[in-house]
Amino acid sequence: MLAVTVHDHLPGAAPEASAQVAPAAALPDGPVAVLANPTAGRGRHRGLLPTVLERLGAAGRPVRLLEAPTAAQAEAACHAAVAEGAAALVTVGGDGTVHLGLQAVAGTGVAFGPVPAGTGNDFAVETGFPASPLAAVDTIVAALAAGRTRPADLARMTGPDGAQRWFGAVLAAGFDAIVNERANRMRWPRGPRRYDLAILIELARLRPRRYTLRLDGREEQLDAVLVAVGNGASYGGGMRICPDADPTDGLLDVVVAGPVGRTTLARIKPRVYQGTHVTHPMVRSFRARTVELDAEEITVYVDGERAMPLPVTVTAVPHAVRLLA
């Protein structure tokens, strides 16, 4: 999946546009670790990595490329790089690659820079990075050179056994999570058509689920077909499921679509791209610092990645990550 061999790239000749970049001052000493996913975005940015490494080297620090064949090994490589003194971690890929990197840098003070090169780049875009991969690299290089970071919030998810995951964008715990779970179990067809077929199957089986929702301790019992908890506003490559979520306000936004049928859900879903679904009378929004969520037979997805079954407790953690921006 991801591309543990470690390569050290010493700063070399900078591209002409970056030749005057000065060494970083305020960040601690240490290399810049880079986690790259060559298959992100269906491989359309596969040739981008050498340019990314060259430009990062212009900031005056060693650049260390972390390569791993699986997501678990990639996450472990990020943790190892942080433990070994990396001053910053840069991910090159989509939200799934960002998600792996966040597990290592959350709460550590190690600077983080996402280069948006995936199908979904919601965390990078929602936290103010350019949508263009090379423009985002230039933003990161300028921040490295100046020793500049700015804080952003993350959400920390905890299961009943104490297992934890961090996420930067959105937790899905309704229809979208059920579709993802169905698609992941299917062996045919391959590619995007598998997801399309999973949607059709789960639409035919659509039924409201009973959720227990506790918002800063205040309990709500509700029936719903879609539940999302957002540190950021969007998931799935620009679907603004929690349109008012702000990853700098110390709060989580919760959006719930009630017990609607297939026809109503089909009408609501396209409105998610503009965030106007929240005005529908069957959609409710909440805001809290801590969200406890429970329902039967639901496995949640965070940043597009399979996480853990409900119940979970989600906590907004202000300034949990320092962004190179």
C-alpha cells in the first residue's frame, strides 16, 4: 500500500525559485521524515515524489524518506521517526496517509505537513493548505525555513478497551460506514464499482438504527441512518458533512440524519457537497467537546479508514498538532 527501508536525502541544490530559503531557526534540530503513498489518488501523482524531496531539501535539513509495504508498517515507521528525533513529518498522499502520520505526531509537538496527493484530501484543504501538491510543498518549505508552525485541533477516539485513534477530519458511524464495511468485505467487482455496488445493496437494506449519543454528558436517544462527528467539515473528497466544523475551535460538530427512507436519503446526500443538507427538517446538528456514541453492529470509519466498533468516546483536543503553514 505504502512506499521499512529508510533513505536519507541530504539537502542539495534548491530549485531556482527556492534558492534563497534560509535554514529553519525555531524548530528543533532533526530531519524531516516523509511518508509517501505512491498509490494515492489512483497513482496520478506517482512521479511527484522526487520533486517533493528536492524542494523539502531546500529548507536546509536532511530529508528522510520512510517506505513501508503496509499501512501498519507505515504507521510504525512514523512512530519510529518521531521517537528518533525527527523535527517534522510530511505525508504525501490522501487522508488515509495523513491519518497514519497523525497517529505519530499527535500531542508530541513534532511539526506536520500534509501534501495533498490523494483522492480525498480533506484534512489538508480544511486546515488551509493549497489543493495543489507542489504549492502545498512550497508552503511547507517556507514554514520549515522560517521555523514557523500553527496549531490545529484533532479528535481523539477511545474504545471501551482503552484503544485510541486520532483523526483530523470526520468520523462516520452511519450509512457511509456501513457501505464502507460492506465494500471491504466484497471480493468483486474491483475498483470504484465495488463501492457503487455496496451502496446499492445497503440502500436496499436501509433501516434506522437506535443510537445513544452523549454530548458533554447530556444523553440523547435517537433513531438515525447517518451519524457523523467532525473535527473538520468534510470527508470523502469534499463532502461537507459537518459544514460548520472548525478544526481550531476546540469543539466537535455532530450531524445526524434521522429515520428517513431511501428516497429521502437519496435527496439529502447530494446536498452534502454544499453543506446545505443541515437545513433539511430531518437533519439535526450538535456541538460538544466530548461525544459518546453507541449503537449495535456499527464499525466506525475515521478519515476514511476503518477504525473500531461502537461504542466510542470522542474528545476534541485543542492544539494537538503543529502544522507547517
